[in-house]
Amino acid sequence: MLELAAQVDEGLLPRPDVMVVPTGSAGTLAALSLGAALLGWRTEVVGARIATRLVTNDRTVRGRIRATAGFLARRGADLTLATEPRWSLDHGVIGGGYGEPTAEAVANIPRVRAVIGVDGEVTYSAKALACLRRVAQDPRWKGKHVLAWQTLSATPMPDAGGDDALPPRLRALLDAPTPC
């Protein structure tokens, strides 16, 4: 959030009224909504739910916000909130479940490439883009600044030498049969 705040302060982009982020464990959603509140922004962070409701739900998000605030407080951060964290979950883009493609997510894969320069995938980036489209069509956000926060990295992984570079004990663990 501090990098985004610096970009807003430099005039590179407007302060977002709403941000959309893919949401599984809710860590990113919690951190962004807490960060916006600490900055005094009334930005709502919408989590595109990509995991089961058992994992991704209001209680989980509230718990992640409390845990993140506690982590920062234990390290001496001033957690005087100018506003309460604002967030919501969009349950309409998950489709059949985690990793299960939806027609819209599949159609969004090349759109993700056009936006961030790397191929999208159906679990996070393409479903978040579907959520972004839903938010953009919501009359509540008409004429407002909408920002997509992508968690998909565009940085290529370095070549670490392949499987031969793994420590033997880790290689054995990864090669072991997995009980069903």
C-alpha cells in the first residue's frame, strides 16, 4: 500500500475508490484494506473469492485483519486508524470451486496478458478480472476509480538447476507416493 500511496501522491494515478484482488486465504485482502484504513483512505477492497467459503469468509477476513494489525503493533507500528478497513467478498466468480475454470475465466486469460503482460490462469488472475468487470458494472462504482490488484507475478523464475539441484531429502519427500 505504501508503494501505491507514493504513486497516488506523485500523481501517477488517482486514489482508488475500490480495489479488486483475488482472495483465497484473505491475507492480501486484509493487508490492503488495513493499509488503506491506515492511510485514511475510504477505499473498499473487494475480494474475488477463489476458494471455498470454509476458507474464504467474513470471519477469516476479520481474523486476518486483526492478526496483521497485531503483527504490525508488536513491531512498533502506529495503528491509529483514520477510518475502519472497508472490504467485501464477491462470491460470484468462483464457479465450481478452487481451480475449476469458468467460461468467463477462460475467456479472460488472454485479457490478463493484455493488462499485465503475462498469461493469466483460471484460479486467481482470470477470476479476479471477472470480478473487476462485475465491480465496474455495479452502479455504486459508476464514475469512481477502480483498481485491479494482481497477485500474479510477471517476473520469470530463475533457473535453479531443475530437480537435480534439490537437496536429496527434499527430493525423496517430493517423490514419495501420496496417500489418497
